[in-house]
Amino acid sequence: MSMALEEPDDNLVSAECQGIPFQYEKPLQSFVEDTKIDYVKTFWGEGLTMRSNGGGC
């Protein structure tokens, strides 16, 4: 599985989070559609975080 902040690729689906474009592999589309993706910046670093919209652990 991969997600990338890279140049466009025909094998990847493009999306955007808070103005930051990113791409993911097409087989991950159903997972990404049911996921909340946030860009976070903290004292320890910055990057994209993912969590399920369905709740639970």
C-alpha cells in the first residue's frame, strides 16, 4: 500500500487534503472513501493521518 505526495501517475487516484494534493493506489479507493484524512503539524512533526469514519478501535 502506498500514498504519496508526488507527481501525477495514471495508476494513482488524486485527492486533496486542506489544499495539499496527494495520490493513492486505485485498489485503496473504498478504504480511502471511508476514512478521514487530516494534515497535522505538531512539535514532533507533520504529515497526513488517517482514521476510520466508522468509529471503533
